[in-house]
Amino acid sequence: MRKLLILLIAVFLVISCAGKQEQEKNAATLFKEGLHFFQKQKYEDSAVLFEEALKKANNPELAAKSQLFLADSYYLDEKFDEAIAAYKAFLELYENNEDAKRALLRLGLSYYAMLQPIDRDQSYTRDAYNTFLKLREKYPEYAKRYDIDKKIRHLRNLLAEKNFYVAKFYVRIGEKKASLLRLEKIIKEYKDTKIYPEAALLYAKVLVELNKPSEAVSVLTDLLKTRKDPRLLQGVDELLRFIKKKIG
């Protein structure tokens, strides 16, 4: 019985000491252990350690590194919502840090990975677009390295398509004035997108239906000047002939 009691006390002391050592780990040690798991691509484990290191960090440099690697762990683990929050926190605190461009890039890529179909909310599309615009403005050469211009064009097309999708819905339910607002936005802001010709043609049709033929002609004229696409000619020609008959 006495031997058993001694053994239990010894086990308790070992566990207590181990627990105390764990509690006493400083931020640098936690960060180093996190980096070990990160390099082994065990991102869930590394995220836990980087978060602990961040809580205990007593200098700005280590705190910044912990925050960034925490965000990177989430990003590489494809936990994009968590990555977005972590990168935003890093950029709010360390906007002028040398790693800010990497954080801004991956923030944009995290939004980009969460893009939704056109019939759903496009918040991630707008956030990705605005983030990439900021990246290109602040770090043009870095943005060029990652072909950000191509992504920006893609996002502009998606935003224009969303407006067109909503405009067509309004036309379908008879809310023509509401559809004009969406179509006008495409005409003014997204003239360089793929959907612009189709949107301009629909815009002109709605204007005609609202008894604004002269405005419709102006839109069609501008469309023909802007886009030299033979496929537009038939639709534009038919609408212009209809307008001519309407106004006598």
C-alpha cells in the first residue's frame, strides 16, 4: 500500500512538473514549435501554437510574425474565413510591415477562393476586387508578379454580370425603372466587360419601352462606336428600325 502511494505521488509530481513547464513556455518557444509544424504542413497544429505565441508575445516583431503565420496557417489549410480575419488583423496593426504585401495578396486570394455563383451574394467578389486594387496601387511590381490584372478583369466581369442578372429579373417582373438603375451602372462603370454589349442593348430596349427613344438611340450609337462586333449589328439594327417606326 505504501509503495503504491509513493508511486502515485511520483506520477503526480511528474505530471505537475510537465504541466508547469508547458505553462511556462514563452512566446518565442511557442512560435518555434509552431514553425516546426508549419514546415511539416500540419497547419491545424501550427495555428494553435501561433495563436498562443501571439497571446504571450511581449515585443511587436514576434507578435507580427505570430499573427502573419497564424493567418498563413489558416490560408494554407483552406480555412479562408479564418484566414481573412487573421490577415485583416495583421494589416490593421502592421500596415507598413515588410510582409504587408504578402498579407494583402493572400487576403485577396482568400476572398477570391470564396467566390459565389452570380445568383448569390457577391460580397466576396467585391472584397477581392477592392483588395486587389489596393495591392496593385501600393505594390504594382509585386501585383504584376502574381498576374493580379487578370484577376481584377475577372472580378469586374463578375460584378457586371451580377448587375445584369438583377436587371433582367426586374425586367421580368415589370420593374423597368429599377432595371434601368442596374443597367446604367454597367453602362457607366463596366464598359470594358464582356456583358456590356448585351446590357447596353437591353438598356436601350427598356428606354424605348419607357418612351425615351432619343436616349436609346444615343446608347446604341455609343455601343457601335465602342464595340466593333458584327454580332451586335442585327440586334441594334432591329431596335433602331423599331424606334424609327415608333417616332414616325
